[in-house]
Amino acid sequence: MKLEEKLQEISDLINERMDDLLPSISEGVKGERRIAEAMRYTAMSGGKRLRPFLVVASADLFGVSRSSSLQVAAAVEFLHAYSLIHDDLPSMDNDDMRRGQPSSHIKFDEATAILAGDALLTLVFEVISHPTTHSDAIVRSDLVQTIAQAGGTHGLIGGQMMDMLSEGQELPLPEISRLQRMKTGALFALSCELGAIMGKASRHCRNALRGFANDVGLAFQIADDLMDAEGLSSKAGKKTGKDALAGKATFVTALGIEKAKKQAQMLVEQAGKHLDVFDHRADVLREFASFVVNRQR
């Protein structure tokens, strides 16, 4: 099966699980229904489900049941959706478009968007901590802790704060790399590590998957920066050219377009080397690494 077909197959399964886990828009009082609608609007609005795919593909390496891996994959996508809602807010990146449609605060209003993001974040931990996610309570506890760390001050939130503070500044490449490892790379690394945790993998295997995902996350961000710089709105699904207007430090501003493309390819090659411990069983992850720098969105 080609990678694109496998991505679509897993995406369909994840969408079904997300639909089951999200609150219904037809139940509860008016306020509950509105929050449910706003949560679903962003969470179910498309996207290739790249991060949840990594959860499932990593879990497959250790023979984890699809029932468990899809549950965790859905939670990761809820975490990602929450971050997108908050990232688009006027007080942050002020983006009006996301995945080719109006951002949550445009579709609804700013307060509803904030609450929908909060609700998605809390749903993450409700799902992960539920006994149906994994039969081992210690594993569930490890999953919760790992997600909290990836989403916190040394991960997603810290990276977002660094990104906002960097506007109008010229950052050296190591600082840009650190910023993006936290803001973007943290969820990629998290996704792979969660699969290893569910499979009760050795620390060596867990670290190998984290190393792979860190490099893939940076390659993904470079591809994103290139889309923005080259004005490929049809691929990005959002307004482009905003990084330059906001004076943001990106891989493109630090390296230029051609060097940034070479850096992305180097990261893909480096990512694959982390997977040597898994031999041919990790071929789908190697294909994924190449896909993220050549993707059409």
C-alpha cells in the first residue's frame, strides 16, 4: 500500500474515533451545544492527521492494539486542534483562515474559540486517562505525564511564547531550531513516544523514536516556512506571507530558500538513521519523513 493510501486509511479510522469521542451537538443546553459545535468545527475540519498517524505507526512497531492506538491518536489530534484555535486568536497570530476555512474565532467569536480550545485540551486528558485507552494504569499515567510535558512550558506553550517574543528580532539558527522543536516538534516527538509507551518499549527504542520525530518535526516546520515564503496559499490552507509581515524569525529568514530546502532534506536523512534499530519494520516512518517535506496540503 502506498503511503498516501495508508495515511488516508488511518485518517478515516481516526476521524471515526474522534467523532465518537467528541461531545454531541444535539445534547445538553444551548451553551453545551455551542461549545460542542465549536470543538467539532476545528477538530473535524480536515487535515492529513499527520501526528495521529505517527501514534498509530509507532504503536504498530510494538504490536499495540489498534483500539488503544486510535484512542491515543484521537487525543493527540484534539491537543493539536486546541493549539490551532489558540494560535489563530487575534492576541496571538491573528489568522483568519485555517485549513481553507474561517478560523474558529471568525466562525464563532473569540470567547467561544478560547473555551472550545480549553474544552479540547481537557478532553485530551479525559480520553487518555480512561481505562479503555490502555488496561495498564501505569501506562496511562505515563501517557498523561508525557502529554502534559509536551504541551507545557518546555514544549508547545513555551514555544508559542518564544515565537511571539521573537517577532521583529533576528534569531540565530540554534534559537530558531529550539523554538520550533518546542512549538512544532514537541507534538511530533510526543506522537512517536506515545506509541512506544503503549507498547512498553525499552528506553533505547523510545529515544530512537523521539530522535526521529524531532528531526521530522523540524523538517515539517521548514516546509511550512517555505510555503509561507513562496506564497503557496492553496497548499497551506491559510494566508501566506504573514511571517515576513510580522517580522518572525524562521528557517527561511535564517538560511534563505535554497539552503532551507537542503536543510529539510538533511533532516529527513538524519531522521531515518534513528530508525536503524527497527530495520525494515520502520519503512513506513521513513516514507513519512520524506512525505512531510514534499506534501501537498
